Amino acid sequence: MEFYADVASLQSAMADHRRAGRSIGFCPTMGALHQGHLSLIEASRKENDITICSIYVNPTQFNDPEDLQKYPRELDRDRDMLAEAGCDGLFFPSDEMMYPKPAVMAMQFGPLENVMEGVHRAGHFNGVGLVVAKLLHLVGPTRAYFGQKDLQQFAVIRQMVEDLMFPVDLVCVPIVRESDGLAMSSRNARLSPVARKTAAQLYAFLQEAREQLLQGRSVMSVGQWVRAQLGEHRDINLEYFEIVHSHTLQSISKMNSSEPTSLCIAAWVGGVRLIDNLTV
Ligand code: PAF
């Protein structure tokens, strides 16, 4: 695996690959890798000649300095995992490299960010948009891979790529779950054993809600049921539960089998904020 610690070496290697006619798959991450990230690498390796991963904990997408400071950083372990997974190159820039000066430009995503994560994490998608745009410019991939766990992030990036005409195909890779259903996340490592057990209930609620919708219960009553159950929960602090169109992310009032629907949840468990979603 090649290591690129600076922009110049990354860009020159990527230009060589493109000149040689090789397709480049790109998997941007913030490190603390787990099986979910490796599924991006696996998907990319199947579809491209070269797979590049980036590890960069992007400060502009954190609106809580404590969250940024606590974000796990495990570069040595991550490098070994990527090499074993067959990744061809790793870009791990510094803050000075990615933000030589504070960004002046800001990105806004309108209705796509006026819901869910955008409401609870002010400025988050501006930071995601900025860093993903920079990374796409630097790598110039044929395809870029993102996890479905961050459904809203994927919708926002799809919009940005469309609006700014980035010549890249985006791929949304399904969520990888632990055996009890908890969606894999770098944040799971911060859960105590008790909270870890409780956290699996989020997926159980999503599954139960999906079941109820498939049985014909109305969108409104399923939403009320989940919010009531979790509202009373001793160990789960619900931030939101929404039943939305999977692409526009707007709440739906009625199921329509020809439109993609997603159940989205965010909650605090044992002091850790977790998100998950399930397609109906
Ligand atoms: O999903 C992530 O890990 C991050 O939001 C991303 C896409 C790498 C941008 O920092």
C-alpha cells in the first residue's frame, strides 16, 4: 500500500493512474476503521483497478469541540487494516494541508439539511461538503464510496456532486451490523458494556416500525408509537425518529410502494450519540 502524507505526492500518483487508464475507487473516512469501512474498500476493489482511502478527522464538520477531541484516532491500526483489506493507497493529510486558511465559502443544502442531522448539528453538512469537495478534487476518482448509515450525508453529497458537476459516480454501500443488529460505527467503542447492550435496541425499534408499516399501520401512528416508546425509555434519549423519502429526506405522510422510504433515528445512549436507518 502506498502512503500519501501530502497533496503533491497524492495528485502525482493519481495522475499517473488516470494516464494509464486505470479506474480509481475512493473511500473517504475519518479513521477508527471497522468492518463498515472495510465493506467500502471491498466494494471499491470489485469495481475499480485502484482503491484509495483517506483518513482525515475533519474539524469543520464537528459542531461540538468535545466530540472532535474525543473522536478516536488510531492511524497505525487503521493502516494495518487497510493493507490487509487490499487497499492500494492511503491519503492522511494534516489540518494545515486541508485548511491552509480557514474556508470562507459555505455550502448550503436547503431542504436536504433542514431536517434530522442538519437540525441537530448546525453547520455539520457545510463541513462535510467542504471536505468531500476538496478530497474529490485532490483524488479525482472514477467512483466514490460512502456508507448508508449516514443516509443524509449521502443525499447531501449526491446533491453537491450533481450541482457542481463532479465527474464521479457515487456508490452507497449498505450498513454493516454487529450480530445483535447495532450499526457499526467508530463511536460504538465509546459505549460502556451496559450502554452497548442498550444501543442494540435502536435497530430493534427500527425493525418493529418497519414491520408495522408493512402490515398497513399508518405512518403517523408508527411514528407516534416509536416516539412514545423511546420517550419513556430510561436509558435511551431520543433526538429524532423520522419516516422519510430516502432521497429527498422529507417526511412522508403515507406509504407509497413506488417511492423509496427510510426510517431514520438518532439517540443518545450512555453519553454517545448514535444514528441508524432502515429502508422499508
Ligand atoms: O462519513 C465520514 O466518515 C465523513 O463524514 C467523511 C465523508 C469522511 C467526510 O469527513
